[in-house]
Amino acid sequence: MGLREYVVRRCVYMFMLIIAVICFNFILFRLPTFLFGVDPISLMISDDLRSRMTTEFLERIYTSFGLVMNPDIFDWIYMFWRYLVNMLTGNFGVSFLSQRPVMDTIVERLPNTLLLMGSALMVSVLLGMWTGIKVASDPGSKKDLGAVTVGLFMYSLPFFWLGMVLLMFFGYMLPAWTQATFGVEIGLPQFGTISYEVWDAARMNPLGALMVAGDVLIHLVLPMMTLALGAFGGWFLYMRNNLVTVMTEDYILTARAKGLDENQVLYKHGLKNAMLPMVTLIALAFGGVITGTVLIETVFTWRGLGRYIFESLIALDFPVVQAIFLIIAIVKIVANFVADLLYGMLDPRIKYG
């Protein structure tokens, strides 16, 4: 089977997997309602207020949210069919909490998550791979042992704990930096705690764009540093171990026997093959950029998708959670597909069968 047949088959598998994810989303986030009778309306209306409402009025409230009070099996089938059609047509509905279209709320927070996760991922990947290459050229040396120790230590640190340590350190040692953790004063409106009047005033200033960029960077430093340092250990260990293994292969010994310079052996022969398994990891990591991180965004009050997922789960805001999880699943599936293709392009030994 050639590349074209492989791509077609994978596309079919991706479509089937996306359908399965859509069905799983419906079941997963309605289990509390199905098993315990807990729904968003019951959380919004107190028992005392509910007792004073007529059945007809309660039914109108449920209908306005696209729900059914005390649903039976036929109601569940109808809700599932309507949910399936809406998801396949890109209609994610309206948020129960904000009463706004789900996609509007997601688009509002997505730039924050992309900025935080994207910058942290690039820094951690580049720093981890560069350090891994440097120490893999001399395995067993003092710098290698020291770097491995630091990498294992960083790899084992919980992200949220590292974030709180950085908050405590900079908040105590450098009090001026505490503003970087509790909201933006001048920046993009979607960052949260600024006012539109401040944003408009900044735009009227010729230096407004630089002020906005500088303020955003200041507030980005600590959460980005937390994620980058926490992920550094993993990328460093992956790169170092792959390269050390590759450097023991017979073709590396042959290259050295030919009299090639050690840097040529390392970068031209060793690194090229050591990067093959890294391609999949990097592609999947970039696929996870949009997911955000619940703990870090909560610790640093960063208004991104990770924190939004947590808030929506607590409030049983089904449309929001389902939409975000579907988007994450699609991106992950596509990223995995792209990684498989890149792996085959980089390694001609791979046969599609």
C-alpha cells in the first residue's frame, strides 16, 4: 500500500474516531443527570425557589436551555440526535452561564492560552533539546551527570507547586512583580482585569502598542517560566537518551572510522536519526497547545481555556465543555496524523502497509 492509500485510510479512521468522541462527550457530561438527576438548572435554582415555581414554569426554563425536565428514554434519544446534528454542523449552542454563543466565549479565551502554552512549549523544547545535544556528546561526564540530575528533578516537580514557589519568591523578594500574577492593567481586553477605557487610551497614544506588548510580556513571564521549567526536564531527557542510544550504532562507528569530525558525526549522522522519535512528541505537544492548563491558569489567574474548562465542569455547563473537548480531540487526532506522515518523510525505511 502506497502513501496515497495510507492517507485515505487514516482520514477514514480520523472521521470515525471524531464521531466516537462526539458520542462519548454526550454520555460523559450527562452522566450526573442520568445517574443522580443533577442538571445545570438544579444548580442554578435553590430548593426553596424551586418549590414556589409551577411545573409549567419550570418546564419553560428547561426548554429555554435546550433541556428536558425528568427526561425519559425517548427524551434522551431526541437530545442525543439534536446534539449530534448540532456538533456535526459546527453549532455548539449557547453557554448556560454566560448566555452567549459557545464559540464566542472560546474565541475570547483562546489567544490567551495560545500565547501562554505556545511560548512555554517553544522555550522548553528548544532549551531541553539544546541541553540534551550538548551533554549527549560526552555521556558519563560530570556535566552529563549534573544535567541528568537537574533534568530528573525538574521532570518530577508538580507544575502548580513550582508556580506557587515562583509566586512566593518574586512576591517576597521583588514585590513589584506581584502585579504580573494578578491581572493585566494595560493589555488586550480578553486578558481580563483591564478596562476598555484604559485600552482605548493606550491606543490613542503613539506608544500604546509598545505599552500593551510590554505589559502583556510582564504578566506572561511567571506562568510561562513555570510551564517551561516544568517541561524542560522531559524534553532534555528524551533528547539526551535518544542521542546517546543513536551514538552507539554501527553506522556512527563507521563514520568515525572514515575520519569525520566529531561535530559532523554528531549533527549530520547522530542528530538526524535521534530526531525521528522526537517528531511525534513535538507534533503531539503542539497539538496540545490549545488545551491550556487548569492548575497554572488558576494559580496565576490566567483567563485561558484550561481555567474555562474547570469553571464549566463545576457549573455543569455542558455546551462549553463538549465544544472544548471536541476541539481538543480533533486537534490531537490531526496532530497525530501529521506526526505519522512526517515520520515517514524523515525516515525512508518506513513502509506504509
